[in-house]
Amino acid sequence: MKTTKLLFGFALAATVFTSCYTEVIVDDYVDAPSAINLNQLLGSYELWYVDVNQTVGYGETPFLQIAFTMSFRNGIVYANNNLVGFGNQGNGFGIPVGDYDAYNMILDIYHDVDGYNSFDVYQVDNNTIELYNPFNDTSYFLHGYQRSTFDYDFIFYDNIHYFLQEYDAWEKTFTSQVGALNEFDNENYLQFLSGGNDSTFRSSQDINVSDPNSIYWDYTGVYGVGNISGNMYLKTLTLDYDFFDNEHFELSVLNDQRIKLYHPSSGTTYEFTGRGYIQYLRESNMKGEITKGTTESKKRTQKTVKKDNPRINERS
């Protein structure tokens, strides 16, 4: 998470997320640049924000579905797939995830994990491009920004439930002396699962477990993250415990590995530390073998209704 708060954050936020719910008219495009300018077009912005809510079509391209931003630099594709380190990793570009070729308004991407994909590129406006995948008839819309004016912090906090999913477990490492005794005092580990409906959590009363994979999870339920009016950096977290009702917290992020949960009903403050960081691109060794895995179901979920893509495959 980028620690410097950008003064233009809210203006960018309005620009980025208004687009999430804007109807896309595929016939209303600016004139496409000539074929020799496609590389210039891709390089005209340092970051391309992937607006998954604007996606048209019923297919999915895995590496676009997982990415917050993409960058195209000298034949190498970079992506910010994680919110841990967001804004700092790779000087803001993220990590290299593959190679690309750009020609005749066609973009070929050779992704390190997902392999080859080819897209028809359309320029929607001065800072928006459409990547149309003719193999699954789905279009993704990317909005261009420079790193100096991109509000990493807004994107981080607006997608904070994905941040909670980026550790195998969260271990309780602090409990305040102030506060009444309550049932949640007994919970020592939390886990927020990715994929599906992005709303499942697990909790455990185990103590001092060194390996997150060895934790015995006592309870599985649903959770929700909400906004607090007037404070972008403070969220609500609700854990649904059927056997002793819901637990409500004020959630704040202390750093990329530590969160604070304030429990209003008891007045107790807890801190949890992330254990087992999950980087959402599998790494390979010198032999090309996968050495670090990721949950394959992890992806950003489209909140808008999927619909048919009117884009016709124009390749000859």
C-alpha cells in the first residue's frame, strides 16, 4: 500500500469508479490510430486501470480478471495483482507477468501462467482502450493514468476485501487491556477466502501455530466489509457467527501486514498480523517449474450484470 496520500485522490476516484457504471456504446469510438502507433498508444500511459465492472461479454481472461492495473513497457507486461505492496512494488508498476507484441491494432500477450492470448485493440477515448478477446467474445476496458496522479490509496481501500484475502491467515497479535470481556476474545486466527462470492471467512481458537496450513478452523461463516461515510481509510467489518450473533468492528490498516479491529460493543481493540503472503502470480524456478502457488479461484468479481458483447470479430 502506498503510504503517501495523493492530493488528487478523490478526483481520480470519481473518474475511475464513475466509469464502472457507465454504459459502453461500442459504436462510439474515436478514430483508431494507425497500426504503427499501437505501441505508442499502449505506452502513452504508465498504468492502465482494469475496470472489471465495465466488462462486456460472458467470458473471462484470467490475468485481466485478476489485475488491478496493467502496464506495457518495451515488450514486457507488468501487472498489479496484489494490494499488498500496491503502489510500491516494482516502482508502482507491479511485477512482470509476460511479454507482448503490438501490431495492426492487435495485441498478443504471452502470459507467464495463462499462456497466449490475442486481443483486438480499440481506442474508446483519449485515455480508454478496449481489449477485445475474439476467442471468448469478451471486452475489457482499461483507463490510462500516470503513476504520479494515480490514487493507489483509493483503489486499495475500495477493494480492501481482496487485501484481507492475500494472507493464508491473520493471527491475533495484540489485545488491548481496555474493554469488556467478550466471546471474540477467544478467537485467535481469521482467514478470508477468495473466489466464489468473496464473503466466506473462517476463525480458529488455536494458539501459537507456526504454520498457517496447520491451523484447525473451528468456524466457517460469511463476512462483509462496508464504508464509513466521510472516512475513506476506515471500514466496517462484520463477521457472522451464528452461535453468538454477528461481531461488528471498525477496520483500519496499520501497514501491509497488520490490521486493527476495534470492537465497539466491548470497547476492545485487536491487532491481527498476516501470515503466509499469497502473491497472485505463480513464480517459477530456472526449469520453469511452478514453485509458489496461488488459489486459482482468486479473481476480481464483476459487480455489474454480464451482457452480450455486440463487438463483432473483425479479423479476416
